[in-house]
Amino acid sequence: MTALTLSTAAAPGLRADAIVIGVAKAAKGPVVAPGAEAVDKAYDGRLAAVLDTLGASGAEGEVTKVPAPAGFKAPLVVAVGLGGEPEADASFDPEALRKAAGAAARALTGAKKAAFALPVTDAGDVGAIAEGVLLGAYSFDTYKDNGGGKAKNGKAPLADAVLLGAKPRDAAQQGALARAVAVCEELNRARDLINMPPNDLTPEAFAAIASSAGKQHGLKVQVLDEKALVKGGYGGILGVGGGSAATPRLVKLSYTHSKADKHLAFVGKGITYDSGGISLKPAGHNETMKCDMSGAAAVFAAVVAAARLGLEVNVTGWLALAENMPSGTAVRPGDVLRMYSGKTVEVLNTDAEGRLVLADALWAASQEAPDAIVDVATLTGAMMLALGSRTFGIMANDDAFRTTVHEAAEEVGEPAWPMPLPEHLRKGMESPTADIANMGERMGGGLVAGLFLREFVGEGITWAHLDIAGPAFNEGGPFGYTPKGGTGTAVRTLVRLAELTAAGDLG
């Protein structure tokens, strides 16, 4: 991962492959952002005019490269768009800085060192720029001939980044930098897992990776294999995983702090490959289904990040891992499963499997009576239809908690939207055979899935459900600090919730 340092050095004298500056979009053309004064001065104050001539506008994510002026030790200036110019006396939004830094880091693939002269007013800006660089420089090329840390074009990601305008001796800024490194390293680990091919990332392999990382960072790790799941009566996980030769697992990761008085439980859907089972997905809908474990990857990363940050809160992560495949031993439409909670579920569609593994994990998490449970899952195509490919939906059994989760997501730059749980949709899941069916009305399918999950949350426990089906896997081109493929969405939201809880701000 890219190495980061803070520096008070002046841009002209810094030895680097490039100097990154910010450009804002104003009514009369691009405006050079604060932090780049020395660079602009070297162009005799005409840098904005030069960029305007080249067609730059300062729009978000726009990257324009120009030769550095005489006297600079770096040969290149990279101007990156920050979007609209802020109001007078206002600073740039952290997300604008994060996206700009990410776009610049992607544009500098192959460079050994770059200096970022973006606007810095406080520790928050340092953290945002650091996150943008670390997430934007991400590349997954393990399976390519030019692997070993090299990008698609055979060039390695940006190796070193210097954040100019920062204060190396400032404790708050160094703390923001350290936090960014811990969170982004774990988020990028989640991206790696999402991008891994399913023939390598089986439930057993995922459990082994989680166990290894857990031990490294002082977590207590418990793995329930197929025999333990049978003994415990985890009918949902066993039912979904029963059709695959790769047997299911339930992984529990526990981080505890001696001074903590609050306990959060995170539950992640971990379908390492989803064929749909007997209700087989058609061609065109199964090629990216290795990403159906993105929720478990997010939970895993968030728990490890909480441990690395030493947060004063107890956090338990539950990874419900299975592979959904068709075979003679697979669960069939019409089968009835007895869940870990004791409830019975009639399976009407084997491609609605994520809610079945989550139901068992939610009930297991409930037995510890945490202060709140948050589950994360690539659960429904309906949520993608509702919110698109960049926004996840939030449902909850408590409106105030749903608002808190939404605000946390927006604060860290993860687009999210609160969604309802309409009671009238519950009737559609009534079954003549079992306590509940795993399907209900087709319209509002994402909300129906949320209502199903609510059935398996312990009484009196605050709970939220994040349906990340849209933003978990980016099938389009990269943008900002978001790569093509696995995105690691929800990791930062979960970490922020843990921080808020540790600070006593979650109630």
C-alpha cells in the first residue's frame, strides 16, 4: 500500500514525480485551490488560465497534467478537480478532498513519489486526503502475469505520497493519518476478498483468513464448521450451503476493550458464490456473484479496524459463510428449514438465500444481548432498482438508530438512504406450511427482505440492516477513490458507528 508522510516542505524544492494541486469550479472558470499558492506563483499567477486553455473546469474528478515550471524538482503538475468552490470563509468538504486525492492517485499509477498540495485546514482534511490516496491507489492484480503489486498496465500503484501543508508534529494530524492507514488497509483487504475468485475463496478459506488476521490483531476467533453447525441447529446456513462441496462456516470475531461498557454486533452475509441454487440465475446475472460475500468482508474489516484503533467498545463480528450451488443435496423450493432460532421457514426461492444465512447469524448475535446489531448484505436486486449502483439502503427497527446510521454513512462519504419497513408487506410472507416464507410480494422486495430479517432479531435489541447490493461491486469504470470491482462499501460506516459508540454518542 502507498506509504504516506506529512510535510511542511515547499512544493518547488521537493523531489517527486509529480505535484498534485486542487482546482475548484467557479462561474468564470477554474480557480486554483488553497495549498497550491507556491505552484501558482511559479506560473506568474496564470496557472488557472493555463488550465482553462487546456479545457480544465475544476469539475469533480477531472485530472489535467501540465509540465512543471522552471525551477521545480518535480517534472509534472497534476491538477485535480474539487468540484464547486466553497462559500466564502468555508473549507472544502472532506469528501471532495477524498475523491480528488483518489483520482490523482489513480492517475499517478507507475509513479514512485508524488506530493499532494491540496487544501489542508485541520486534521479532518489530512485524514480525508490520506484516505483518498490509499483507496485510490488500490489495485488487485494477484492473478495477472504482471502481478506482484503491479497494476493492469504493468505499472505499480503510487509508492509514496507526501501530504504538503500538514504539520508532522501535530498530534491530531498524525492521529488522523494513523487512523486513515488502519481503516484503509482493512478496507483494501475487504476489496481483495471480494475480488478473489470463488474457487479460491471458499467458506473454509475465508474462515482461515479471518482466523489468521484475528489472531494477529488480538481478536478471539471461533469457527463453527459443518459438524458444529449441525450440532447447533443452524438450519439456515446449512440449508443454503448444503448443495455445495465447499461446506459452510459461521465465524465469530470478538474484539473487547477493558474499559468498554457498550457492545456492538456486526453481522455479514458471506455467500462466497451465489449461483441461485435450484432457482438458478440466468446467464448475465451470475458472472459477478463472487461479490455476494461483500457484507461479510465489510464486517471482518470493520472489526479488525476497531481493534487496530483500540476503540473503547466491544465489537463482535459474525460472518455467515456458505456457497449457494445446485445439486442433489441442495435445498429445494418448497423445503422447510428449521432455523437456529427455532422458527421454520418455507423456502420458495433458493436465490433468496442471503436472508437465510443472516437469520441464523442474527439470532446467534442476539443471544449476547448487544446494545445494537447492524447487518450488512448484498441482499436484493430490488434495492439496486430503488437506489442505483452507488447508494445502499438502511432499514431499522428504530427510527432514531436508522438516522444515526445514515448520518454516520454520510459523514464518512458512503452514500446511503433510509428506507421504511412497511408492516403491510409482512403478510406476503405468511406460509401455510411454516412460520414464515423466505419470499413475499415482488414489489418492494428489498423492504420485504428487511422485514424477514427483523423476525430473527432478539426482542428489545436495536437493529439496522444495510442492503449494499448496489455499491458493493463496481462493474463500471473507476471514479474518485472507487476502483472497478470490489469497493469495500460499509466498512467506513461500521467503523464510524464503533467510534461513536466508544465516544458515548450512540445512546
